[in-house]
Amino acid sequence: MTAPILDSGEQEAVANAKDTRAVAPAGFYLCHVTGVERWTTGKSLVWKYKVGEGDWVGKEFWEFTGLEEASIWKTKERFESLGFPLSAEEREIVDTVVRVTVEEGINQKTGKPTNPVTAVVRVLVDLPEEAPAADPEEADSDIPF
């Protein structure tokens, strides 16, 4: 007797898998930064963002910002929009929560559909450690229903 190639947990994971390479609809996505590194050419940075909620959880968006004179402004813009100094290390930026705006487009080199990143804004969340409990005695009973 032979065993299935996939165990039951793997079968379930495969059955529920989403293609994170698929092109997402244009719009805003709540993401976290998963990496910032020099691209292999050494002439740009690649910023990596992963969607953290909604229908596209797990989808990754990549953005390239230049390090050469003609496009270095984009790198400055990204550091500013995230609120980090130019001296920041990758470990300081990773896990930052951001709102990423993407469009639907075509990669000019490959001709394949893609999601170009058009804006990234840091999301500042300042939540109390524990929300205070509501007091039913203080409820406003004059509200018409």
C-alpha cells in the first residue's frame, strides 16, 4: 500500500491556496514591509510589502526606487513617507504597517500583468493596551431608534 504524496494538512493547504502572483485590483491595501534591500544591479532599492488583511492576504507587492541621479528622488520620497531617517537599517523598517496604493499594469520588460506601486504611506496605530469597559448605566437612552 502506498501513501498519498500530500498529508491531510498539506492537502487542505493546497486546496485553499491563493495564487499570490495574480494581479490584484487597483486600490489600497493594508500591508507590512517585509524587506528593503539593494537590487542586484546595485542601482536601486527593492521595497517589499505583504498584504495583511482582506481577500488578498499574502499578496506581495514590490517597488523599486532609484539610487542614481535621475531617480534618487523616489528613494528620498519613500523614506520620508515611512518616517525613517536615511540612516535607517532594514531591521528598523521591516514590519512597519503601511497603506500601499497599486494600479493594474503591464510589465514593460516581460509583457505580463503586474501591480505597480504608486504610493506608500505609514499607518500609525495608537491603540490602548486594554479598551475600557462600557458602563451600561451611562448609556444615553434619549437616542431614537
